[in-house]
Amino acid sequence: MLLADEWKDYELIETGNGEKLERWGDIILRRPDPQIIWPVRDKKIWDRADAHYHRSQSGGGQWEYRQKLPKRWTISFDNLKFYIEPTGFKHTGLFPEQAVNWRWMMDIIRKADRPIRVLNLFAYTGGATVAAASAGAEVCHVDAAKGMVNWAKENIALSGLADRPVRFITDDCMKFVQREIRRGKKYDGVIMDPPSYGRGPNGEIWKIEDSLYDFVEQCMGLLSDNPLFFLINSYTTGFSPTVLSNILKQTVGGRHKGSHSCGEVGLPVSRSGMVLPCGIYGRWENT
């Protein structure tokens, strides 16, 4: 497991009873997490939360604020800066465990010592986009949600990278990839964080178990002659990291020499010393 243990502005304080207590800068949030099936040990510490997200039995949920908080605030990871904002679906606009992948791709890009183009698909609020641009890459950021793309633009500007060559696209990722292939565009690195289930703008159905292999295979048409890396992240429950590795071996690994790795990403729990699993990854790297 890869641990995102280099944070200063983020801390997973404690876990228990299906919830996690987190510090985002100076603000402490209490949110549900289905992976946490062990009990709470120290009940008093949970009273430190500035806001608590309560799930609704009918779906969704809402925040209970113990004090007035700013609508959004900023946290940093090294020189990368991000806006944090509690949303109606419990999220904050950032997945801190992905810092281990940011560090990995930033190191690869910097060591390449040549112009690098990166494609970030299902790119959300642009954590990986900010990281790749900071390392010197030209980035194409693609997400179907206009609000998330705008948030990513704000994160780029917040990090002082507004002058970097970053292209923001609001579109269905599969259709965008098909158009880029027809245009003859090429990328040295591809990042994707595909959903478990989704619908395209014309009712197209995405099921990760049915669609992921074909989509990755399609992305092979976008790789340059000497690509650097390919990264797949997934938060799909029950999906083995080995599945992602096998997909990469049969696609990019069948065309380019390199190494594969797969596993979980996680966050250390500061009070208990435990680790909270937060998803899986599959990596291919040109070695």
C-alpha cells in the first residue's frame, strides 16, 4: 500500500463507527466512510469537529455546522494549492490520498528533461492537473462536469500556474478521446479516474467492469512513440488492483517496454496508528 503521509495541511485524525475525523488546514470535518467498520475508541475527540456530514436514509445528506465556516478555504501540498469546499455529497473537492500519485508523476515529468504532454481524464477538480503542470508538463484536463472544470481552473490559478499550458475541456471523456485520435493528437502520459457507473450526454451507459478495458485500449491511440506513464485510479468497491495491472499489461505493456505496479492507496490515522484504505491504482512506467 502507498501511504499519503507527507501532508502538513491535511490530517486524518481518527476513524470509527463508519466515520472519519479530518483536519483540512485549521478546520476539522467529520464525514462518513463505508470502509470504517470498527468502533470509536475516544468519543470526546469527535466533539472537535467544526462540521459534521449526516447521511440521509433516502440518499444524499447534509452538513451540520457547529460554527460558521468560510464557504471555501485553501490548503497546500508542497507548492500546490487547492480550494476546499464542503459539498452536498460529503466531498470537499480533493482526495488527499492521491498525493502519492502526484509525487510519482511529478518526479517522472521532471526527470524526462523534455517537453511532456499529459492527458487527465475524469479529472475532477484537477489535483493531478495542478501537479503535472507544476512539474512542467503541458496538460489537457477533461471532465464532463462544468463546475468541476471551473474548480480546476481556480486551483491552477491559486497555485500560480495560470500562465502554464493547460487546456480545460468540459466533455464526455470517451467522445473526447475519439476526437483526439482523429485529430492525431499524442500524449506522453495519461491519467484516469473512471467512475464505477455513469451516463453520457446522450444516455450512453458506463459500467467500469464492461467499459474500462475497451476505453484504455482506445487510449493507446493517443500515446506518443516514447510515452512516460499511464495511471488508472479506481474507487470501485470490490475491484482488485491486479485487475488494473492486468489491463495495463495487455494494452500499453503490449506496445511499450516498461514496468507495472498496482496496489492500494491509503491515509495514516494519526491517533490510532492504523491505515485507512482509500482506493486502488494501476501504474505503467517507461523504465
